[in-house]
Amino acid sequence: MKVPENLAALVEGLVAVHVATRDAAFVPDEVMAAAALPSADGRSLTVYLPVATSETSLANLRGNGAIAVVLSQPLTHRTVQLKGRVETLRPAREEERAGVERMAAAFDTEVEVIGLPPAVVRRRTKWPCHAATFVVAEAYEQTPGPRAGEPIVEGGAT
């Protein structure tokens, strides 16, 4: 399967970011990321894992690199799943903070619209983060409906 090359277009507006990893015994872990930002060339994705909440995920990524990322838009339920192997895992840089906070704020706005109290949203950890970058090897449509679970391939067709 050849996944779409333009990740920016694929993930546009998808502000809820959940990262799944697993350990050597295949025990899963899931954490909400603060943001997911595509690279300038559209070939890789960097997810920003808050230091305060991602200790297990980080250990799993250091151990085997396997990652699955689900991105969705809370207001519409539009959802995609991306899989790959982390190539770079590092502390996020200060110059990345504005992009992370911008995406986190977009999530906050969406969930406030659907009724989550602003005080609850503001408590969510967003920074500091670790940056985990991976080339997307697999992409799947996960929006509820008849195409959920189907691969997303180059050109957007399944």
C-alpha cells in the first residue's frame, strides 16, 4: 500500500491526537498527545507527547519504535489512523512550542463547543513534550461509516 504523500492535507483539522504503543510483551499503552504536526515535505509526522503523561509510551517507543496514531476532529468524528516506526525521539525544542500550543488550542476550542468545561480543558498537560517522528507506513480511514477500517492510499482512494 502506498500511503498519501501529503500528510498535511490528510490530517488537516484533525486536532484530537491519541498515540498507541506497546511493550515487548505486547502490552498496549495509550496517551493523548498535545499535537501532531506533519513535516514540511509531507512524508513524516511528529507527535508531541507531554512529559507528564507519557512515560510508558516513551519507554515503549525506545524499546521497539512501533506507533499507531489516531487523529480525529471531535465536532465531525472525521478520523484517520496512521502507523509506522518512530525514527527520532527527542525532547521538543522551544521553537516548536508555538505550533504545539496552536494545535492544542484548536482541540480545546472544539471540545469546549461540545460541552467540556473550559476549566477542565485548561488542566490538560500540553508542554513540555517529547517529539516522536515517524514516516507513515500505513494509513486507514476510521471515520464512522461504511469505509471505516479501509486503507487510505495515494490519491485518497481505497
